[in-house]
Amino acid sequence: MSEEISMRDRVITAIKTVFDPEIPVDIYELGLIYEITVYPPNDNVFVQMTLTSPNCPSAEALPSETKAAIEAIPGVGEVTLDLTFEPPYHQDMMSEAAKLELGFL
């Protein structure tokens, strides 16, 4: 097995640098990322994500920050980001780490 970090892992690391300004947890741990697909050989990336609600004050900022964080990865190809509200976001989508950080555990 190669010790090289996969492009998917690099994408996740980049996504974890994006935080909802109202919640001190990154959007990956919050469960806002529904899908990450990397298409070789050009390492084009498709990300499907949601927001905590359709009326989220960060509705425009979070997707563009997420896309910019992924585009900054050396070697990444075209980045396509799809914003969806199906299924609707629910707190159960958070990681255990996020639930602990926010006092839900």
C-alpha cells in the first residue's frame, strides 16, 4: 500500500479548514458533506454538500469557501460543487467529535 496521501484524503483535509462561522466545528465534521468523488487521471473533484438550513446566513460563503479550499490543492483538476437540501440536514449527521465539541454528548 502506498504511503502517498490520496487525493480524496487531501480534499477532506482541505474541507476541514472551512468552518461555519456560527459553529466552532468544521463543515466536514458537522456532516455537511454528502459526497466526495475524485475522478482520475486528472483528479477532477465532485463534492455534494448541504447547509444546516436553506436560510443559513452563510449560504453563499460556505460553498464558495469550500470550492476555493479544494481548488488550492496542488494537482487537483476541475472542482464541481453541488449544493443540495435533500436529504435535509439533521444533527445526527455530525461526527462524534463534533457532537462532543458542541456538548451533544
